[in-house]
Amino acid sequence: MAETKMVDISQKKEVRREAIAKGRIRLRRSTIELIRNNQVEKGDVVNVSKTAGILAVKRTADLIPMCHPIPLEHVDVELNIGDDFVEVTCEVLAHYKTGVEMEALTGVSVALLTVWDMVKKYEKDPEGQYPETKIEDIEVVKKVKSSS
């Protein structure tokens, strides 16, 4: 069995690292309309979810045990509202010795979870279940490592 440890990056050079991740949450069309019209009881779903995503990116090393703390230089979280989904895109940039894809994935994941938390009241069926609500397709869509 392999020993659990954080990977040694002390000999690696700092380079420009960029990652973009995306994911979606499927919602009822009626819930989407509440989000669009800013009528969700808990508040502004878009801005709260963006903020949650940014904060999550900054806390990735606290959440994922083997991740290195990274000096972030840029984080952008965007939400796109479709007919029956909200898509989150998170872009992260740093000059460091290791990549930032885990940070981008964490930002997307927490932003999507925040959407779910804010709208769960409207998504529940009479038994308190979520038959139509689903987080899906979380993935890294771009990863760049460059010396400039």
C-alpha cells in the first residue's frame, strides 16, 4: 500500500498555471424562473453562488488533504442560466509549482452546491425528495502550463 503524503514540489519551477472547470445543476423550469427574476427566498442565487465558488477556490488546500496551498492571482466564477439548468464556469490563475485544476473544480462544485442549497425549497417533491435536481458534468475543460 502506498504511503499517504503530499507530493514534494520543492524542485519544480514556478510557471503560469491556468485551469477552467465547468459543471451544471439541472433544475425545474419554475425554479429557473425564480432565479432569473431574483425571487428566491434566500436571496440572489447568482451572486451568492459566485461568492461561494470564489471562497471555495481559496480554501481548496483546507478541503482536499493532499493539495498544496497556492498563491492565487485570479479567480473568476460565472453562472449561465439555461432553460432547465444553471451552468457554472470557474477560471483560476496562478504562478506556482503545481496546477490549479483542483481549485477550479472545487469552485465549480461549491458554487453548484450553493445553488442547490438556495433553491432546494422549490425543488422538493411532496415526499421531500429531489427527483429532478441533479449536479452533472463537472469537468476540467482547459488546463494550461506556460513559462510566460
